[in-house]
Amino acid sequence: MHATMAPSSEQQQTTKALELATQALCLSNPNPRVGCVITTPDGRVLVPGFTQQAGAPHAEVMALRDAAARGNDVRKAIAYVTLEPCSHQGRTGPCCDALIDAGIGKVVASIADPNPLVSGQGFGRLRAAGVEVVVGPGAQGSRELNIGFFSRMVRGTPWVRMKTAASLDGTTALANGQSQWITSPEARADGHAWRARACAVLTGIGTVLDDDPRLDVREVATPRQPHLVIVDSQLQTPLQARLFSIPGRTCLIYTASDDAAKQAALEGQGATVIRLPNAQGKVDLCAMLQDLGRKRAVNELHVEAGHKLNGSFLREGLVDELLLYLAPRLLGPGLGMAQTAPLQALTEGTALEYVSVDRIGPDLRIVARVQGRDRF
């Protein structure tokens, strides 16, 4: 028999920091989800912290403030943090400076920050101040938790997650268009949790006209509503659409139309209209993702669209991950997940890797990643 090795103190504290980071899942966008645990040199936990909403304190500052409030001395203490402490002045001050000023003796960080404004500079400043720096524990967990942030920083585009709900034989709606509800209330609530973690939810004009959805987060508690993105080539979004009924939500409409009157009317409803036409008179989806990443700071884009727009995203190779709910029923002919052209060979299909398969109520939830999309 092989003895099972107990996790080291470093592993234990890093695990705690990652658990804390998950508490920022729906809170910190567009900032990364970061957790911090500060311990004494012998491993006694003093305080935890996690990143707050944009413009509010980051994980390290939250932990340091909590330590001060409790009267804990953090000089020579160890800070376990799931991402490199930032080194630039943004909406908040540099976290590496806060750690240095507090007298922290050692920082154990999971992974370097991909933000070019940081990218090793935080570690450099800590080391220059005499702080010991260890990098690596929990790196995979931190990167997965922040896959959208890494995507935006490295590729300049959001991580695109396409959500669909279907019967076991792949039908997302009957031939007459009926689709509510194929999956269970539990699956719908779980889908809202995935909406809540995204920076933005995207749909197409077909869904807006057919279903008049709100596309907000209702089934789970959330500290913020994600932005709404509509792909509407001809500016057909009705002014009375329910999507305009969500107070304070940012609504972005991408179009190919140059109809100034329609644009003004939609902007009067609070929308921002962005014209990005392609050669076919449709919205340039690649340019839209660039705009969402570089100008709108969208990390994770949650796509809930019809089979036509889903097909366009897949054909253009823009989907990173599928979030699929399968109900235990057969519905026969109807609409599928995505409208794509027939393939000539099996090798032409989109190759996926299963990330997870779970039971959600009576349904299955499958998270599947397009092979190679996370290698950036």
C-alpha cells in the first residue's frame, strides 16, 4: 500500500484562496476573480479576502484591511494570492505596493497576471522590496476561474460560451417553433447562474422578435446584471421589447444598418448602437468580438441565440465552449442546435473535449470545449 501524503500548508492555503476567489465569480467583472489568504509564518490563518466589484478593493487590500480591523500584525506574514498582485494604478492602487507597505514577508501566487500593465512587474516590485515570491501553486485552477480574463488580455476577445437546451435527440424547438420548456426548472436556474458569471449575454434579432425575452438573471441572486448584446443587422429591435425593461443594464446593439432614425430611436431607449457591417450586409462577428474585448472589457460572452446565429458563430470558428443541457426526452424532427452546411467528411466536424458532465435535476449538463481553444 502507498501512504497518502497530506496536503502541504502551501497547498491548503492556496486551495482556500481559490475557494475565496469563487466568491468573486459574479462580482468582480471585468476584473479577474482573485482570492487572498494571509497567514502567520507558521501557518496560522489571520484573514481572508476576495476581489470586490470594479473600482472597489482587490483581494489583497480586502485581506489587509480586515487584518488591520482585527488588530492582526501582518509584518513578516505570508500572503497566498491566486493571481499576481497588480502593479499599476487603475481604479484602485497597486496591490503589490499595499503588500510591501504592510510588511508582508512572502507572497505565494498561483499565476502571473496576463495584463500587459502587470505581467511580471508585480512580482518584480515585490522582490525588489525584499519580499520572497513563490509562483505556481494553484495555477490551473486560477486560470480556469479566469479563462475569460486571460482570453481578453491575450487574444483581445472574450471567451465565447454557447448555451443551448435540447432534447436527448438534439431538438431545441419543435418544427412550429415551440421550445418552452424542454428542460427542467433546475436546469433553467443553473443556466441563469452561468448568465450571472458572464460579463455579457448575447442573442440575435430572431430570438428577440420570436420570444421577446428579457435575458436577465432572475433565477439566482446576483450583485449585477450582465450587459446585453444583440446582433441585429437591420435594426429591427422593437422599441417596446421587454429587454429594455431591466433598469441600469447596458444594452449593446451591433448592426449593419446605417438607418440614423432607427439608431436614434433605439438609443433613446438607452441602447448603444455599433455599426460593424461585413461584405454580406450582416454584422461582422469577428469585429464584434474584438470590439467587445478591447473596448467593452467583456471577459466571458454567454451566447443564447437561435440555430441560425449559433450556426454563424460555429462556422466562423468563434465558439470556445458549449454549455449544453439535455432533457431525458425525444422530440423528433424540429430545430437543431445550429444551422450549418452538410459536411463531406467526418474529419470536418468540430472536435470537442468534455470539461464536465453533471446531473442538474432530471437533465444532463455538458460543458464541452472546442479542442485547442484554451491554448493561448
